[in-house]
Amino acid sequence: MTAWLVALAPLLGALLVYAGLAVPLRARASEARDGYGQARRLRQQAQGELASLERRAAAWRRAAAAAAAGTGQREPAALRRAVLATLEGSGATAVRLGLRPGPRGASVRVSAIAPYAQAVGLAGELARPGAGLILTRVQFRPRTDRKQVTLDVEALAPHVRP
């Protein structure tokens, strides 16, 4: 029996070393792998958000430069007249226009009711390069009659100062 124990001693020693060292090290390696994967996902998400912010800032700079080069500083009344001229031929009804000058330019809000195709055309006219508006939000909401939509547009006019 002693010879048998002597023969099993290296095997028992190896099992004890494996249980004492290898199993905890594998668990820590698995945790480190999971942590690395999560950090990589967070980095990719942050890079995506940064790219979006950089595109938005670049668009803002281009629009502000184009507006300043093309029209200079405009008065809020001139912007109001330009937006009303765009709205006039659109065929939209129940039109509401709000304009509020601010430190970064004027904030413009337009709400109107029109058939879907006309509402899309109106949003396109407000977004055209010569209008000087940067659209920040466009929303189409169906009406109960299903023939028309409510168009809500929020935009910035960086070249308009109070």
C-alpha cells in the first residue's frame, strides 16, 4: 500500500498545484478577457460618438462660413421674410413660425399641415443650401384623416444675430 501511495504522490501533488494555481489563474484570465472585450466595445462606441460630433461641428463651421461669406449678418426680420416666402408657395395650412435670436444664431421653428409629398418638399426647401438654415430636427406625424401630415421643423440660422 505504501508503494501505491508513493506512486500516487506526484499525481496528487500535480492535482493540488492545478487546483491551487491553474484554476484561479484561468478564472482571472477569463475576467480579464471579458474586461478587455467590454473596454473595446466602449472604445468603439466612443469613437462613433466622436465621429458624429466631429461631423456635426464641421457642418456647423461650413454652414456658418457659407452664411457669413454669402449673406453676412442678417436681421431676424429678413430671415422671417425668407422663411415665409418659402412657406408661401408650399400649399401648407395651419402654418406656425417661431424665430428666436440667440448667441449662436437664430432658432427657427416651423409647424405646418400638408399632404406628405408637399411636406417633404417643404422640408427640402427649408434645408436647401441657399436658405441658410441648419435643420436640427424634422418630424412628420400622420393626422387622423390619413391624407395629411403635421410637419415640425427645428433649425438654426447661424448668420442671424440679435
